[in-house]
Amino acid sequence: MKTLYPEIEPYDQGILNVGDAQRICWTQSGNPNGVPVVVLHGGPGSGSSASARLFFDPEHYRIIQFDQRGCGGSLPHASEPEADLSANTTWHTVGDIEQLRCFFGIERWLVYGNSWGCTLALVYAETHPQCVAALVVVGVTMTRQSEVDWLYSGLARFFPEEWARFRAGVPESERDGDLVAAYYHLLRNPDPAIHAKAAKDWHDWESASILVDIRATLPGRWSDPRYFTARARIITHYFHHRGWLEDQQILRDIHRLSRIPCVMIQGRLDLEAPIVTAWELSRAWPAARLVVVPNSAHSPSTSEMAAAIVEATDEFRVIG
């Protein structure tokens, strides 16, 4: 079984002004002359993580990470009550990825995305296929309305007690309606008592499905109110607006990726991103290979999932 690569520190880091009064925090790790890979984090709003670097051979890869708008080290931070998220959309982030590629003078790169980062990777690749040498996506999502509905309603049948608390966190008149919309409005409320409670209630619900895999643990930053307030605001902002995507847009445009190799890695027991999404995508995309990891859920950090990811990234160490 493949093992993770050793921990490494970035050899370069900085801030890129991408317009709209937004500044993106980025790092570079590994081999400055290696195969470039851009790592797209999940959430949206989770921010980049040092642990994601462990999936890439540091002798062969130039590992580029960045915090998407409003989270991590990027500014302005979405935890601030006055933060304006109107310039924080899927399409703004696609543009940011392109700005980073040009900033670093890269012609083509490997694109890696996990969970929401998978949706972002696919949308970016469909928009700029000439810039993508290959893709590795994990915990496959396309952010369709059915997938959002599953996360914040359908999963209730597996976690009825936790979902009852999640539902009770919104005004009684809104409990039988769109809970994403209800939390979106609560999190925009300037009253700290209201938006702080909503952010915690949101993350308490999300942690239920993450911890279905008893080997998974919540990241330490989930206890940081600044972190989980920004993350909840960004997630609800994106999902309330359906990711600014047409519902079947990724599948409709998948022909644009017909010549791009891809490995999709999916946990068989993933409740957050059920395997049907990866299966549908693989059926529409013959160039992609679907790797199903038995007895694994959504977390990429468990040994079986990590081994599958490392095997995939090792495969692309020689792409041009």
C-alpha cells in the first residue's frame, strides 16, 4: 500500500491581488522545477491544508496551494460581519486559478481537487482545457441541486437526532422549507449572537456525516470560531446560489475534457458525496478512470484513501 510523503514546508509564499479588492494567499512546495500541480481545497471555504501536500512526491512536483476568496490567509476574511461576498463566486475563483497560473508562468498543470474542490477542478478544466495536463479528483461532486439537497435534507434519515438539532437552529416558520437559505440569512445577520450560533449549528450538522468514518477526526481548526464562521458563510453563499452553475452543466460540457486523463477516487461508503455522482461522471467521460476504495468514506486522510490518492499522483509525475 502506498504511503504518504513526508511533511514539507513551503519554499515560497505570498499574496496575489486578483481584483475586486481581493487578495489571495498562496504557497509553493516541493521541487521548483517539478511538474506543477494546483491543489484546490474543499468546503467551499475550508482553506488550504499542509496535509494535502503529503499526497505529492516532493522530488517530482511543484505543489501550488492557495486559499480561495474569503478563507484561510486570503483577505478580506469572510468571518468579518461586514465582509461582502458578492465577488466570491465559482467564476471568480476560476478566474483566480487562471491568474495564479499566469503569475507563475505555467503553461499546463495537473489539477487536484477534493470534495467541493472536485467541482471547482472540473469547472476550471472545462473552461480552460488547454491549460490542464491531467486531473485527480477525490470525493467526487458536481454541486448539483440534488447533491445539495442530499447534504442538508436527505442525510437526515441517517442522523435523525443531529438533523433535528440542525433544523431547530432556524426560525420555526422556516423549518419545513429550504434550510440552506435559512442558514444563509442567519449567517448574514450582523448580530454576533445570531451568526455565531448559526455557524456552530451548521458545523455541528456537518460533523455528523464526517465522523461516520470512525477513523476520521475533525480538523483542529473546526474549534476556531473565526474559521467556522467564514466557512459556514461561504458554503451557504455558494449553495444558496447553486454554485452559479446550471444544474447539469458539468455533465453537459464534459466533452471538453475528452482528451484529458483523469483519475477519480471515491470512497464506497461516502455519505457526503455518494458514489452515484462519480459513477455518472465516469460513464460520460471515457478518458477518466474511476477508482472505488472499499470500506472508505469521504475523508481523504484514512490510509486506504490516502494510498489511492498517492498512487494516482505518482502516475502523473512525468506529464508535460
